[in-house]
Amino acid sequence: MTSPMEMDKLLHVAQSCAPPEAIQLIVQVTEDPHTHTFAKLAEAPTIQKLALTPEGAPYVQLLRLYTTGTWADYLSMAHQLPSLSAAQVAKLRQLTILSLAYQERSLSYATMS
């Protein structure tokens, strides 16, 4: 998991970056196997401003998906979002399993696939 110090560093970077760098930051954190919290980054003013731009909005929506969404949510909105790398797919699926495990007492293999 991302330590508070690492998240502070990410937030500091987000504060001072231009839109192309903010998009790259979103890609990096959604691929990073050690980052599992995204809400603070999604709330950063630079990221909020990025959401208002045509090129940035899909990436901010993707970041929000990693905050509260699931793999099924991605599939239903894939036409509006950037394509995912293999690392992003794996991570979103892992987060989905965690979310389902939190909501359900038992999970079938069919539910997880």
C-alpha cells in the first residue's frame, strides 16, 4: 500500500504539474502495484482542473473508477475511457475482488471472473 509519505509526494507532484504530466501521473499510479488509494489524488485541484479538459477528462474518470469502481464498471464505460495496460487491468481486477469480498460473505469463481 502507498504510505502516507508516498501519497504526500504524489500530491505534491500533482500540485505543480501541467495537464500532460497530470495525465501521466494518473497512468503511473493506476499501474503502480504499491498504490491502492486514489481518492486524495482525485480530489487534488490540478486533477479537478484536468477533469474540465477534453484530453484529461477520460483519465480523471479512470482515476475515479479506481477509487470506487469495478472491472464491470470499466467494461460498461470502456468506450469513454483510455485503454488499460496489462498492469492496470490486473490492478483493477484485484481491487474489484477486494470490493466484492468486502460486500459478500462468499465469492464464487464465476463472480470473480
